[in-house]
Amino acid sequence: MAVPVHVMSLAQAERAELTDLLATLTPAQWEEPSLCAGWRVRDVVAHMFSYDELSLSGLVSRFIRGGILLGRVNAAGVATYAEHSHDELLALARKHERPRGLTTGFGGRLALTDATIHHQDIRRPLGLPREVPVDRLRVVLDFARFAPPIGASKRIGGLTLVATDLDWSVGKGPVVEGPAESLLMALAGRRGVATELTGPGQPTIAERIDG
């Protein structure tokens, strides 16, 4: 099945903007912790782009090495690039600004969602905020609710999510509202983000993420 050109163009644009950011980082910033537990900025980059390098046999091999458990599979990918320099990781990102292989899954939504969330995983701890383009946020918010690696259902079940800065809402139950980017990071289970949300359902999602 052909990958929708629109979604792929969004994914490529998101990756290109992330790569432009990486090119400005200092060596110390590359080694700073990200929002992904236990991962530095360099580890997030290795994780993101390592999958684009894999052939089908390489992908199968990585999943076998990881015992078919996604956390271990991802860790195996990060370990593969542990000795790469920052410049080498930047070159890896530049090489794969256009997604390929596994990351083109779900019509390119996998690459777009992964890139958008991990872009924020890097920017937030470094104090480098940005406005995520609305057209990307809409696609990612819709997909992130169901994307198997994210596991959002356990965080948002029985709640209504309402974006305060764009026309987007989903769910039934007590309302949790806030900026769309904050809702996305809550879907992804990033600790601390619930403080950016309000509404009668906020304590519930805060407990599910941070409790």
C-alpha cells in the first residue's frame, strides 16, 4: 500500500526540523537527560533513526535480541550506536530525514508521531520550546491514542481530552484540558506534564502518569 504523500511530507518536515536543532547543540547538550527515562539526548537520536537503517532481516534479528519486548528491543538499538560520536549521530539523522522501512508504518504516522514526541523529549529538558505545527499535531494526537508503542489507553481511559489551542477533543468522562502539545506528551506518559493540564479529570491523569 502506498504511503500517503501528505503524512510522509509532514514526517519528513518534522525530522528535518529536529535535525536542524541537533546541529546547533553543544557537546554537553547531547549528553543531557531527555524526557525518556534513562536516555540522554544522544540515546533518543540513536533510537529514532536506528530503525531506518535496518533491513527486514536486521529488524527480525533486533526483535529476537530484545526478546520481542519493545523496551529491550529499543535498548538494543540504542546500544548499537553507543560508541558513535555526536557528529556521526547527526549524520545518521540527516541521512534519514525521509523515513524508510519500519518507520513508514501506518502510512507514515509512526515516523511522524515518533519524531514529534521525541523532538519534544529533547527540547523540553534543554529549555528550547517551540510551537509544533497544527497540521502535524492533529495527525499525531489522533494516532497516538492507538499507537501500540505508546500505550495511551491506560492513561486516558474514561476521560475527555480537550485541546485549548486547536479544535480537537476525544473521549468520554471528566474533562482534561490544556495545550495540544501538553496533551500529546501526557498521552505519551511523560512525567510532570500533567501540571500543564486542568479540569476535573486532571488529578486522575496526573496520578496515572506520575503516581
